[in-house]
Amino acid sequence: MRLRVGIFLLLVVAGLAAFNYLRPIPAVAATGSIPATETIPGTPPTLPWPNKGSASVSVQSLGFIATSGNEQAVPAASVTKVMTALIVLEDKPLQKGQPGPVITLTDADVQAYQTDFANHESVVEVRVGEQLTELQALEGLLIPSANNLAETLGRWDAGSIDAFVAKMNKRAADLNLAHTKFADTSGANPGSISTPGDLVLLGITAMKQEVFAQVVGMGQVQLPVAGIVYNVDAVLGQAGIIGIKTGSGLNTGANFLFAANVTVDGHPITVYGCVMGQLTLTTAFASAQSLVASMSTALHVRREITHNQTIATYTTPWGTQSDLVSPVDVDLVEWPGMVLRQRLVTNPITLDQPLPASTREGFVHMVLGDYNLDVPLVTADPLYPPGRLWRLTRLSL
């Protein structure tokens, strides 16, 4: 009897051991070690907003920073030409060093010049039969701010001014420029209106066009008939300013959409801004320079994640572990008081076979302003399946 009981118990133990051994290996989830949110240290500065009109500023990669708070749509004046140039370059792309196709000027182009000249608008002289390359026409549009070449480019691109203006308004809608409407190609029409915030978004988009950035950064250029023409942007090259476009001549005041290269904690950064409704271009330039200087002081570049920093850890029930680490450094341009959001995204792993070191097993999703990053995570050490003894003797899944 005792022998039978012993055999029975032995069989039960063997069965349980076999069942235990053959049970699935449990999945192992990673435990994170980073905060979900973090407020960027420091106190946001009071920026030197202009006393008149309105303004807005932004930063490369980081995005919108601040506005003077009293933005309303007013005539954009010649800043309108930024959209004109953007559409031409998107429709008929140029690479740096390429002159592009030739535009032969007609009676309509000369008539536009004569009309604009009679109206005391900004123009460059043209003649029937003159040939301008696309690049030269853009130079004349953006450097001396020729209204007549805005019309020439509109007709050349879309066949008519009305068709081109329709393109301008569609592109504004595509860019979510909710307070912007265009009534002409040059901004001479006060119906072409915008706000500093909208124009900053437009300027950032235009500056991604390499040829546009090249042209607005030129102090002067020579055209076939007009000869040497000079950039209306009188502070180009000062305080790091690399462009973009002035707008004046209407009774609503002067505007200046600008970009400037500054050095922040040893890193080159581009800041953008727009001031509108200023008394003169001189005051618009001074306001832009003050904003650039103030932003340069307040901005910082901070290392949020370092190479090989532990972000999460896999710990197995059988006593082994591996950290999940970043294979890269992550440096972000930061503005005091902004909130950095971080979310760990990993999948539980089932170790039915060895998992080598440096295997990608998830990422950290980081959001700060316009930053929207997925930072990969890799295993720091190899992970191995459980041994036989653990699989035989484990008490739970």
C-alpha cells in the first residue's frame, strides 16, 4: 500500500514538474525611470515688445515662443512677396547655383512697371524683350522689393494675377494661416492682410527653400536693365539677421519679418520674428534687433538625454536584468517655463531565446513645443531565457 502511495506521489510530482516546465515563459515588461512631465527651469523673460503695433517670435525646431498679445490682421504690405516667392519656388523649384528658366518680358510687364512707378511704388525698371532668369526675377522681387516683378512672376507662374492670388490664398489655408488673406501679389493692395504670428509661420516655411534663404541674405544684386539694386533690409548682417522681408508704404505702418542666427550655449540657432504696424522701418528694425538680443539671452540648449542613459529596465522573474538605454544624446533648444512631455513606449518581451545587447526594444516619445521626437532605446546587456531549475520549480506564472 505504501509503495503504491509513493509511486502515486512520485507520478504527481513528476507531472507537476513537467507541467511547470512546459508552461509558457512569462512576458517581461520594462519599468520606466523618467518623469512624464518636466517644466523647463527658469522664469520666462518679459520681452521688449514694440510700443506700437504687434509682434510675435519663434525659434527653429522649438516653434512658437510668444506674442505681444494684441495681434490683429493688418496690411502685410511687401511682406506679401514672401508668399509670392514661396509659390513660385514650389511650382518651379530651383537648386542653389541654378538660374532657372528664362522669362521674356512683354508689354504687360512694362505696363505694370510704368503703372507702379506712377503710383510711387517700389519697382525695378524693365523693358520689352528683356530676359530675366527665374532667379533674377526672384532677386528683383525680394531684394529691392519690386512690385512690378511680383506681377510678372504671378502671370508667368499661373497665367494671370487672379489665378496666382488664388494659389496664394490656398497655400495660406494649407499652412493654417487663419488670419491671412491675399488680394494681390505684391502687398500694394491693403486687402493683403496678416498677423505677426501668421507671417512668422510663413517665413519659417519660406526659409526652408534654400534659394529663398540665399536671395534674402544678399545685400545687392545686378539685373540686366535695372543694374545694381540694393536690399531694403538695412539691418541685414547686423545682430545676426539673415533676412527676411520688409513691408512699408501704407498708412498702417511698417512691417519687418526677420530671421537671425544666434549662438546659444555654443549651438547655432535661428530665431524668427515679425513686427507690424511700426512708425517707420527704422523703428521696425530696432524692435527686431531688441527682440533677437533678448531671446538669445533667455534661450538655452540643454541635454535632456545622454548617450547610454538608463531610461527603463527589464527585470526577469528568474533574477536577471538589462537596462534600456539611449544610443544617442538628445539636445533640445529650450525656453523657460515650457513643459517637456515624455512617454515610454515598449512592448513586453518573451524570452524563449536569447536577446542580444543593443537590441532595439522601444522608444521615448518627447514633445516640447514643435519638437516631436522618438528616441530609440536599446538593451544594455543580453537577456537569456530561464534555466531548467527555475522552470521546474517556479511557483507562479
